[in-house]
Amino acid sequence: MKLTRFSGNPILSPNPDQPWEDLAVFNPAAWYEDRTGEILMLYRSAESHPDYKCYFGLARSRDGYHFERVSSRPVLGPSVEGFDGATIQDPRMIKIGDWYYITYACRHYPFGQFWIPDVRQKYIVPDCPEEFPGYLRRNATLTGLVMTQDFKEWIRAGWLTDPLLDDRDAVLFPEKVNGKFVLIHRPLEWVGAAYGTEHACAWIQFSDDLMGFPAAPSRLLIRNKYPWEAFKLGVNTPPIKTPHGWFTLYHAVGPDKFYRLGGLLLDLEDPGIVLHRTPDWLMQPEMDYEVEGFYRGVCFPCGTVLRNGTLFVYYGGGDKYCAVATCDFEALIQHLLGCPP
């Protein structure tokens, strides 16, 4: 079972006329609006400035393939002096009631042009005294939460992960499970015998309060298991509820450093239990817009949409473009039901 790329990919490319998205547009979140029949795509953009600040842009589509930007300006950017003052990245979006809840990765200080080794070394450690807190000196990534009803007015709720950790790939469930909010995340430093894993992997948390995750205990969800999962891995997309379990996509970095995608089905009552997991990848970088770019060899989705039985997977290619791949959702679920946990 494999995902099928849209022949018109990439569906969104950098815009040289706008400084906030002239370098890259990628890693999009997505949501299907039942009331309007539109698909909303909240994408990450990057500037060509040496700071490499990132922003969020918004695009709309009627058919899921052809998107139009809604504005010549970003709908959200880094804060002026906050914990996300340098960059905002990789949104994951759910909607509860009239509110969109968006998790995102962010940094205290500019990361710089990471694909150029000398520049990355310059920016990865801020110019500060030795007494400065260590996690700030290494410019770790944490996960924030923003809320909006219209993509015009925003609430920056704060951070969802421990700011002492480099913790990203944080995905909220679209509803409570047994009265609890649920979050999957990927703390980079949780490796070694004490954590039961040799590589950074996916963990799951349950909290009574949406902002209570930094204090909530975590359970190991998945770790490296198959040959294509050689290094770090994490969950990509907000889960979709099915009669058979919660469906989500995850990524793993292979021996060749390529990012590939697999699928999971998690227990409906206790999503910390993996029911089924694809032993082989569903998608790997193959096209020029995936293999070439600012990160060579990456397919990285942050959103899926289920529409008329088709699963639309919106992903970033090569850290430069937005693209989409599809499959028959029921066929994918049946494939997963034949896979071991």
C-alpha cells in the first residue's frame, strides 16, 4: 500500500514577490470545513534573510489540489519578544467547536540557514554569557499553542512542552479521550537505557487541562522497529477517529537520512496502545521536489483531510514546497488491520 502523488505537485511554491515566503513554503497543516466545503491549508513559510525566520500563511481550496493564498501577508508570525520570537514552524491544526487549536515548533533565537554548515554553526548558539541557561544557549526547540476563530485574531496560549527540552512533533487529538486531552510529542533528549530507546521517538500524554502537559507523565508510544526506521521518528498528523481506532501518520529517518512515512492505528479508549503499524513505508522521497531542496530527501506532512472516502495528505517536500498525496482511506485502514502492532 502506497500513497499516490498528485501529478500537479508542488501545489504551492515560494513566492519571490513576498519577503516572508520568498525562500520556501512547506510542512502544511490542513482542515476540511464542512460548512463551506473548503480545505484550509496553514503552511510554514521561510524568508531568504540570513536569520531564516518562519511564518504561517493560509491558502484555500475547493477540490483539495488547487490552492489560492488568502493574503499577501502572513496570518501569523513570530512574537516580538516571546519564547517564539525567532521563528514559528510546522503547524498541526485541529478544530473544537468554533476554535482552531494549532501546535507549532518555535525557537528563542534565529536558527540561521541550517543547510549551510558554517552559517548554522554561527546561529545555533546565541551570543550570551556562559552563565546563561544552557537550554537557551543551545537554542532548543519547544512547542507552542495558538488559538484562533478566523485566522485574523490570535491567542498565544503558551507552551505545551517542557522548555528545558528540545521537544517538537507535538500533535493534539481532535477531541478528549475519556475526559482527557491527549498529546503526542517527540523529546529529542529522551534516549538511552532510562527511556528504553536508542533514538528519539514518539511519546503520549494525557492531561485534564490543555496547558497541563508539561507536568503530565508521558508514556512511550512507538520506537524504532523496522529497517527503514534507523534514527529519530515522530508522529506527523492529528489523528482521525475511525471505528477501528485512531489513525495517524508518522515519520522515521532511514539509514540514508531520508524521511519516510508509516501509518498507525491506536486504541480508541487508550490511544497509548498501538493496535496496528505498517511494517513498510507508505511514502518515501522520490521526486525532485522531495529529493532536492534545503533538506535533501524529505516528505513531511503536518495535516490530513478525509473527504468523500479519499485521504488527502499534505506534506512538505525538501523543506521547500507544499505537495499532496492521496489514497482510498478504507483500503488503507484495511491494509493496516492486517499489520502487527
